Amino acid sequence: MSARHDDHLELACRHIVEGEIRVTRQLLVITRLQEQGHDTAEAETLLAQFEQGFVLMREHLRILQAEDDAR
């Protein structure tokens, strides 16, 4: 396994963690907005975008792990 591949794998893992944090924070924002009686449409749209990005990040990690397993 190359150092470059290791770097990509590490970066992908870090992106997963950051994505989880981003989604969790946005869920908290939506909850707070709802509790205060505010419209949450834009916050929910942003959450959906975060979640779509998170799916892509997880797929990227899966591909890197499959490459790792093939070596």
C-alpha cells in the first residue's frame, strides 16, 4: 500500500467524521428553529445537501477500502 493511498484513506475518514458533525449540527439547528416557531425550509434544504455530500463521502471511502482489500 502506498503512502499516497494511505493519505487518501485518512482524508476520506476525516471527511466522514466532519460530515457526521455537520449533519448533527444542522439537525440541532433545525430543532432549535422549530422550537422557536421559525420556518425550517432553508435549514432542511441545507441538511439534505449535507446528507447528499455525506453519501458521496461514504462511497468514496468504500471505494478506497475496496482498493485496499484488493492489494
